[in-house]
Amino acid sequence: MGVGSRFLSLLTLMSPLKTCCFSRVALSKSVPYFVGCRDGPCQMSTTTGGAINAKPISDREEDLELTRQIILEHMEKYNSGGIIDDDDEDEEEFTWRDRPQNDLMIRAALGEHVEQTPVWLFRQAGRHLPEYREYKERVGRSFLEMLSYPEDVAECTMQPVRRYNVDAAILFSDILVIAEAIGILVTMPGGVGIQVPEPLIDPEDMKKRNIPDISSINKEFILEKLGVVMESVKLIRRKMRDENKSIPLIGFSAAPWTLLFYIVGGSSKRNTENGIKWLNEYPDDSRELLQLLTKIVTEYVSCQVEAGCHIVQIFEAMGMMIDNDNLEKFALPCLEEISREMKKRFPDVPLMVFCRGACYMNEKLSHLGYDVVTIDGSVDRATARVAVGDRVGLQGNYDPIELIPDEASSKTPETVRATTLAMLQELGPQRLIANLGEGLGGKESPDLVRAFVDSVHDESRKLISQNI
């Protein structure tokens, strides 16, 4: 029942004059509530934070009329101001179960036959788009600041979907929001990338910082600390509906090792040895921190799915910063735990994983329960399928350098089409999600990016029709 409907019901109930007094009832967070007793004088408060009593009114009819006036005033305020006219239960809810009209990504991820290869791009939203730069300047907020505004998040998510014929949108966010959620300061000074200016020094420092205990990590924790992300997801789904963009929405998170790397090292460019140092010098404390981060990642992406994301991508963005032995000992068990729990909760939601810089581990990754394993630019396409067998699909691995114009004007829509066709022929058009081997960096030409997206669709259709 909406707020307006509740008010009307109250007015109807109040029609007998004898029902002038109420026990303390809060009609909603920002409408008046009333305090009184059946036989004594009525007292009334129209505040939201506590009862500030008005002067007693002895005349019950006068009291009732005043009450009616206040309710009617609030009804007018709600209805004319567009604040809230209905409860959440009356609003349209979006769910991951709603398959979009274009479900190529979902079908490819789950190993189903597709008529053309789906495509999206790492960092497809962001600084390579002139509309992103214009919007960012207009709102006057930094990248990190925009993440606190659902309208900004939704707009930036939608920009590449409007410009390109991509087969999925991806939530506009950052991998370090989880670090912020546990009390770690994250900054983006400009020109140097995202940073943690005060990384954890040692296990004692972890205790001093009051890092939350794993027992406190649940859905409520995520909604308290990262609720703005879920509000953003819901707003994106509404915008996708309103703009008739019926494609999957991808939610994502950094993987636990990547989060630990930043939390104890502070940067991808400085103190890069600190992550391995923690694993080697504080193995038990590292496991404790990784277990905490694993629990948070799982709950975080679960909340994204419940808010309306159709697919989940896990980014082990700092895979190049961990050696083989430690990756197997510390990182892979976390990735496996995430996939196991997510498949238990959402068996039909595709899970994708990207161990950037450590794709030599893709064979092992293919056994961890994910539906799609990403290959970066270092992977030999001729052996990519052999490594993962038929256990998972592949994602990748077009070289984004082909999308950056040069002085010789050697990069054209025609060269992009030729190199895209080569990728499709080498990897095969089925059980493939075409993407990049590395995210867009900002220098790419939107015209060449469009040429890549369109070429994936055009050339894959031809290959599939030829049964290649």
C-alpha cells in the first residue's frame, strides 16, 4: 500500500469523531506521528527524529480536524513533490532472473549455442569517451566522488551502451570500494592512479585499525557500507528499461588477493613487494585477511545479483604480482570459495574470472567452478582452448593497441576488422565472449572501438553460418 493510500485509509478510520487519539505510531520516516491516550488530552509531534510535543488540545473535534489537515498537507507534499508515493513493494523490482531480450552473453557464458559472438569491453565506460569527460567536468566530481552518486554511476554505465552495440553493460565502479568498506582510506590524486595512502603495516596495525571480524560480514554489512552500489544497480536497470537497452548487466568485484595487495602495499606502482612479504612473513594473518575479504566479496556480488545484475565478473587484477606457488596456496582457494558459494546461491548466474598477468594458471582456474575464464594478451590463442578444455568458455583477448590511432594513420576500421576476424578464427566463435586482453586506457578512438564491436558481430555471424 502506498503512502497516499495509507493516509486515505487513516482518514476513513478517523471518520467517527470518537477515534481522536492514537497510540504512538510512525506512519513513515518523514510523516507525522501522534501520541496520546483514549481518555486524556492528545499530544502531537510532526518531527521525524523524536517527539516534540505540541500544546495539549482539549477539544477532541478540534484535535481530529487538525490531524486531518496535517495528513492532507503531507499527502499534497508527497504527491506534488514526487518524493515517495508508494512503498518499495509497489515499485517495480528488477531481478537477475529477468533474461534480457539480447541474452547472447548469458548463453555464450553458459555454453549454449549463439548466432553471433557477444562482445563487451573492459573499461568500456570511462575516459576514452568524450561524453564521459564532458559529464565529469559538468558535475565537477572526481571519479571516486562520482561512485557515491547513483545518478553518476548510472549515466556512466549507460554511455557506452548508447554509443556501441555491445552485448552487456558493466557497473561503473572500482575494485577498491571493498577496501573502503572495511575502513581503509582510498584516494585518487590524479595522474598516478588509485591509491591506498595508509596501507596496513603489519598484523598489529590490522588490529589497531579495527578491521571488521569475519563474523560481522553479512548482507546487512554490505548494504550498510556499500548500499550506494545496490541503489546504482537498481537505477541502471531502470534506465536500461526506459532506454530500451535489453542486455545483461555485469556486476563485479576485485578478487581477495588483489584487494590484499592494495591494502598492504598501497599502489600498483610502489611497494609492490609488500603483498608477497605479507604472505611469506605473516602467513596465518594473511590467510585471516584473505578469508575476511573472500567473505566480503561473496556477499558483495551476491547483493549485486539480488539488486539486478545478471552476470558476475571477478577480477584478479594483480595476478602478475604474485608468484606461482603463492598464487596456488593463497589466491586460488579464495577464488574457488567465491565460485562455490555463488553457484550454491545463484546456480544460473554466469561467473567469469580474469587472472590478469597470470593466465598460465588458466588450466587450474578452469576447474574452480567458473563458467568463463578470461585470457589476456600474453596467451597464445592456438593453445588457449587446449588449456581449459570444454570445462569453461573463453573471454578475450583483442589487443587494445589496435584501437589507438597513430601518426602514420595505420589503424583504420578495415585493419580492426581484419585483426578481429583473425581473433575469431583462432579462438572460434562459439563459447567465446569477445573482449580485450587489457582494459581501455583512454587513448582509444571511439570510431575504432565501434569498428571492433561491429566486426565481432559481422564476422562471427559469417563464421557460424559456415560452421567454423
